Amino acid sequence: EDNAALGLLLLLNALGQGEVYGLDGNPLVPLLRDATNCKELLPVLYADPLLAPSAQLCDDGEYFSYTATSREGEELEVQVFYVCVGDASKPAITIMPDFPTSSIDYVELFDLLADEFYLCSIDYPGYGFSDKPRHFNYSVADAGNLLDVFIRDVAQLSRTSLMSHGIGTSSVLELFLARQSLPEPGYAIEHIFVLNSNLNRE
């Protein structure tokens, strides 16, 4: 029950198309609910044209482990989905999607910009293909820390621009402000692109 319950995202991707069924004619909801990560679902996803964008995103992406704090103050390890496309030698753009959506919003943008930029996006825990633990301490501050860990330790970017949408901008703001007190942040933020956002800090 604390693993990646993928049903909501995949059903939303097919919103307006009716119920989503597997090749055996049964609804996919139980299968999606029980999957531990999206890789387990690739054969089913690729078999359904409605879910092809989700399948390609999953296929292109990977997972990393992130240690957060639960609501009870205990350490909680979650699996976070991310995707990076394009040439890593090109200028990097790191994307923080709006909530409650995910990297799926940017698949067409990846296609348009991948020749000129190195594009990375993460699904915050609770959204997209990432884990959805019930006791995770969901907060803007933690989302900013997760973004920092991703840029520095996972993608290992020496410099990046940030693009955020909606409440994802609050996470970017938390990251930007937290870095001001660090003598050696570890990477440079070149530009910040803000889309349809409010600037709120916890």
C-alpha cells in the first residue's frame, strides 16, 4: 500500500476515453494499484494506444531512492521517478511539474527541445510514477530538498536552468532560497522559468 499505485495517473491520461481495460478484457485498476513501479506495466501500457505516452515516458525514465521524513518524524525511503532526455553536453533544463500532475505533461516538449537541450523532470512522491506512501510528510520544503538532491546527486548537473509550473514554483523557490546560505552549492542555476505560478513559501 506504500508503493507506486499507478492507477490514478494512467486513468487520468485516458480521461474521457472510458474505462481502461487489459488485453484479457478485465479492468486494469487492480493491476495498476498493485504494481511496484511502472516498468512492470510496460507490456500492458504499450498494448493500449491510449496509454502509449505513459509507456514511452516510463520506458525512458528511471528511479532513485530518496530518504525523507514521515509524518511521525521517522526516516522514510521512497522511490522517485525521473526522466532525462537529450544530449547531456547540451544546456540543461530541470523541470518541476505542477501538482497533482507529473512529467507526463512534458512529453511533447521533450520531443520539441531534445535536440537543443538536456531536459530532466521528476515526479514528486505522491504523483506520477513515483511512490505514494501514506505517511510521507508532503511539504513544499521537502519538494525543494528533493529537487536539490536530484540535480546534485542523481542527474549530477554542474549547471541547469529551472522550469516550474503552478505550485512546483514554490519548490523551486525553496531550493533557490536554501542555496543562498551554502558556501558551495555544487551547481549553478542559470535561469528560472516560471509558468502560471504563485510564489508561496512555507
